[in-house]
Amino acid sequence: MSTALLATDLYRFFHAGDDETLALKGVSLELRAGEVVAVTGPSGSGKSTLMSCLAGLEEPDGGAVWIGGERISRRPEAERARLRGRQIGVLFQQANLIGHLSLADNVRLARRLAGARSPGVAIGELLADCGIAHRAAARPCRLSGGELVRAGLAVALANDPAIILADEPTGELDEVTARRLLALLRRRAEGGAAVLVVTHSRAVADQADREVELRDGRVRR
């Protein structure tokens, strides 16, 4: 399997007054096409910070991240956004949806901003895969917590990304919907995407091909 994402020796520091917090302490990680990797660890171990650095949403204070062989770190935000829009689908704990747009229009906007060269999967089909086709015309404020997670996933998958980064994707879902979402991520991996899931769930981690455990900002295993 080819390397889709490579991170080497990532460090991330946060300052609050005279205090300094080391969120990441030399984390290295490889994500290969066709696999699902779970990143686990207790709260405060650096999982979400790691995902933000991998997506190019935060700049690491040390180390670097490569996407498909192209460095995404240490570049202007506009260039990082371009790479992210074309290569990466990100699902946050709080879905990043535009409040005044319908769910279907949020997906359309994601495609337009990324400069998608082909229409890809029909929006209705994508929403159906995420189990939310019946809410296509709804605005985010009208969606339940579980629906918001699935809506965020639909936006993350809008451009058929080569890399999918999901932060606690099953946290707000019932068991049946969680299984459906994980099955969708697995199908994406079987189609050649590289999938990374940040999770506290032992059940989710057990379904991954590999597990990377973080403790105090370091890879424990």
C-alpha cells in the first residue's frame, strides 16, 4: 500500500501566560492508502491536536506533514487550504456546517471551494450513504446531534478525498447508526482511501486495521 500521509517528529506547544503545555512531543505516523487507523488515548493526550496538524489546520512547532508526497506544513494557509480541499476530508466533533445553507447546499459549497473538476457521486446518493438523504433541505439548526455528525461526514466526503480524518465520529450516534457510519468509512478504505479515526471507543478501535495510542503527547504503541 502506498503512503497517503506521513508525519515526522511533530511537536506542538501552547502558551498561557508563563505556562507552556506540550501537546505533541515528537509524534510520527504513517497512514497508507486502503487502511483504517484508530488513534486512541485518554483526554488531553494530544489526539485532536494531532488531527489538526495532520489536516494542516494547525502548524506544528516542529516536524512536518506530507500529503501524497507533498509537504503541507510550513506553507501559507492558502496553499494548505488548497491541498486540504483536494486531498483531505475532515470530520470534526462539531460539524463545520454553514448555518444558513441547507445540508445539500453545504455539500455543493464544499465541492465548489475545493475546485472539484468532476461532479463525483450525486449529492442525493452521498447523503443516502450517510443515512441522511431525507434531511437534504434542512438547515443545521434543524438537525439532531446524530444528524449533524452524519451531515459533517457528507461534507467531508464531498470531494471523494484520498484521506479521511474523523474526530470521534460515533460519539453522538446510536449503535445502529454508528455501525453504518463505520461501514461507510471501511468501504471508502476498500476503495483506496486512507482513513484515520480519533476515538475513545474500544469497539471502534477494534475495527481498525491498526491502532496508534497516544499518552501525554507521545506514541505509546
